[in-house]
Amino acid sequence: MTGAACKNHTSRGRWHGTRGTALLTIALSVCVLAGGVARADRSAGQGTPGLALEKAGKYAAAAVYYHRALRGFEELWVRFWHSGDQGKAGQECRQLIAEYRDRLKTCMDRARMDEASRQHMEAVNELWMSEYVDQEQGEYKLAFARKAEEAEKHGDFLLATQLRAAAADYCQLVAVPYHEQLAGKLDKQRRPNEAALHRDAAGQHRQQAAMHARVSRGDKVLAGLRGLQGPAPAPDAKLMGGHYFKSYVVYHQRVLSVPGDRWLTGRTPKNVADILCRSGLTHGDEDARLAAVVVLANMGETEAVVAALADKAESVRLAAAGALADGRNAGGWAACNRHADAKVRQAIAPILEPAGSQVLERTETIVELLIGLASSNAEIQAFCQTGLERVTGRKEKGSAAWQEWWKGLGDHRPGLMRVGPDGTTMIDPVVDFGAWWQSGERSIQGLPNPLRAYPATSTIKWQGSLIVARRGEYRFYVRNHGQKSGEAFNWRGGADAGVLHFTTSSAKLLIDGKQVLPFPGEFVDDPKARMRIDYSLPIALEPGLHPIELELIAKCTDASPFKGQGPSARLYWSCDGMLRQLVPTQHLISSRRSRG
């Protein structure tokens, strides 16, 4: 179930089958009208636990899921897929919203939910919405930007044109309104600082929408390059209207149809990179060159992106500089640093800021500069020598001396050390495993979930230090696959396919040696999505290094409720002045000396 809001369950009252049956009938009719898409929609899926729990007389818990379904349907599904749709599918979706609203009110009344329980329900479902809208980009049916990157990598630029346009619309129709509405709500609650964060997030989504729109236009031009022409998307005309759904279907037809690293275009990423370097970066159209830079950066073609720094258009130069600044490559940093354009140089200025006494907090930068110092390129060597002196405030001569100094501090690396059940280790830049694009399916090629490689029942640990830059109260979150709790509801009757399994946490998080997760009553359980998010109470942390350990019990067997999905672990944090986000690489370090 879902958090402390469910603690006041009552089995009193009778299940009134007429209304519940009507809701289920409407939901199933939407599935049929939408060509089966609604069956997989995260928001529509929340009605199923709601039905099961209401039927069991657990009205407070049912209200949580109805409230979640109502928000997801109103703020994403209808707004994105059926905006202005007066046809039968759109009408049915609006009828379903009205039904959810009615069931929500009924369950809240029967549970006699007090104000504290209502506020907790809203807070829990705000976390669910945040995961849905921001982290998952609307779940796997949407996440158009990720699909576009895959299509571009294989030279399917006509399909990428549609996917990028859909990504721009998603930002404008869903993400921007979500954050703006939340900002308005926080203003009314007299929480201006939090409201400002959400307005900033809305602004960032607007910028993303503008970039997606430009890259979409550029992709359309690139699709005409020699060697990149065709095939045009050809979705089944009988499928639900709207280019969003059509591009989604065509994407999966292509990614699932051909084995290996080839797309239906027959092109490999290397073929595409060669064509873009030869013709895309020199094209007369500015948007086409911008799109070429974005695609090449996503493919890790650093030398090509460095070449784009010489482009005559500022937007292309800055796109290249931003990509190089974000990438861990000293050669790219050096190229930006020596550029004549002050805006390009400014892109890497934060990388070279002095660390003062907090040297280990700059591990990510220092490690990359140490690697660059061993380069055979004299300009890169000189940049890395100067960069290390500026960041650390030290004077060492040559690569060997710098390496010896760094080993003396513990030979740290960015990220956390993952320790498998057999004791083997690997450093992960971030803890971000088990999203839909790592599910083991071929939705995104080349990004498998490495946790699936472990035995069916395993204990996996991540160890290292958390870097805290400023004093504050931090809250931590771990998305995980959970474990069967023994509590299940059969909402269909009969077949096991109608059984919903609720979960207990499969993750344990320790900060400074103290367990902060799981915390009783503080979690989001989503049995339809086969995931849960455990979250901590606010924890006061001082600036500096804090030992961190995350333990995951991974049970991936055919008997588990997560068959085909695999284990998942995603580590987030938030604090005053920062919305929830994955704990980034620059705030995680591990020492090579910590294990043999």
C-alpha cells in the first residue's frame, strides 16, 4: 500500500459493485479505443489497485490510488494524448476522470480521512507525479527524447523528427504546466522558495522544448543527406490518430524487429557518425548543423564536437561547448579553454574553480585532468597541468608526481563502488538502474540493466562517500522493485493474472553508518508499475564527506511479481534549494584502497 495514509484502513461498509463495474468497463473501453495503449499507461493503471482496495473495504488506501489516477489522467494522459479531442476516445477519457473523481470522494468519505491523512496522500502522490513527469518523461510510452536519440544514432532521421517534435510538445503540454501549477499552489501555502524552484524547472523545460523543436527541424534536413535518406515512417493507418502514438508504434516496430546493432535502416552508428562528420557539420542550414552536434555528442564523438566549436553560428558553438563541458574529456575542455569566444570559455569555467580545502569534492574533475596529463598532445598536457594547479592549489611536476599525490589521498574515483554477491567490484558513476530503458527489453539498445547479470537472488551493495557542499537538511529516496509483502488482492476474481501484490522495501540505505531507509510508513508503492520509492525524513548534514552504503536485495525469478523487469535501484536526494534529482556523479566518490 501507500505510506502512512493507509494506516487508518477500515473494512466497514459494503462494496457496491454497480459503480465499480462501471468504472472497470469504462477503463477497458478506453483500452480498446486507444489500441491497447491505456493498458500500459501508468496513470490509468492506478485505478486497478484502487478498485481492488475499495472492493476489500480499504477505503483510505483506495483513495490514494484514485487520487493518483485522477492526477495522472488529467495532467498527462488527457492533456497530451487527447487535448481538444471530442471524439469517442476523448469523451471516454473524460468520463473516466469524472468516475475517478467520484470514487475518490466516496472512498475519502467512507474512510473518514482527516486533514493530516489528506495532506499525506497529496504529498505521497506528488512524489509519484514527480517520478512520472520528470524522471520517466511520461513513462515508456512517451520518453520521446530517449527514443529520438536511438533513432538518430541509427540514422532514422525522419522518425527522429517526429519523436523530437513530440518531446517538445511533451515539455510544453505536460512538464511546464505541472511545475507552474505546483508553483502556484506553493505560493498560496506561503512557501515562496519552493515555488521559485518549480518556476525555474518550468523555465528549464521551456528551454528543452525549444531545443527539441530546433533539433527536430534539423533532423528533417539531415534526413535528406546522401546515405541517410528513408525509410519514411509508415504507421498502420488503423491505429489511433495523432503522430505521437504513430511515432511510438513505428519506433518499437523498428527497434524490436532487427537483431544486433542494426536498425531497419541497415545503418550502424559508425555509418551515421561518418556521414554527419562529412556532411552534417558543414551543412548550410544552421538547425541541421545544430542537430548534427547534438547527435554526435550523444554518440560520444568528442573530436567531431570539438570541430563544431569553429562553427560560424553562436548557437552551434555554444551547443558544442555545453556538450564538451558536460562530458568527461580533458581534450574537449582544453579546446573550449583556448577558444576565442568568451561564451565558449565560460562554459568550462566552473570546472576550473579552485577547490580550496575541499579537494576530494572535486574528484571528478581531478581524475579527468590526471588522465589528460598523460596525453601525447602537448596542448592537452599543458591545459591539464594548469588546471590541476588551479583546482588544487598545488605545484607538482609531471604526471607521475601528480599521480603519487593523488594515491596518497586514497586514489579516489567518481561514483560508488558496486560490490556483487561474489565480491566482484565495479564503480558506477550514478546509481540509476532498472528504468524502463534498462528493463532487459530492447526498447533502448546498448543500455542493459547490469543488475540482471547477477544470480536470481542476490545482495548487491554500493559503497563510498557522499559529498555534501553546504549545510542543510537532506531527504533521500531509493526507487526499488520491492519484495512481495504477502498482501495481495484479486481484482478480477479467478485467474492469478488479476492478482496485485503489494511490497516491502528491497533496499537499505545508510548515511554515516546510520540506517535512514527504509523508514516505516514513508514510501510510494505502485504495484502496476512494479516499483516503489522509499524516502527518508529530513537529515541534517554538514559540508564534507559522509560514508554512504546502499544495499539491494535483488530477487529476479519467474516466481517474482517483477518477472521480465529485473531488479531496480535509483538513488535520489533533495534539500532546501534543490528539487529531487538523482545524486549526481560529482557528489559520489569511492576509494580504490577501500577494497583489494
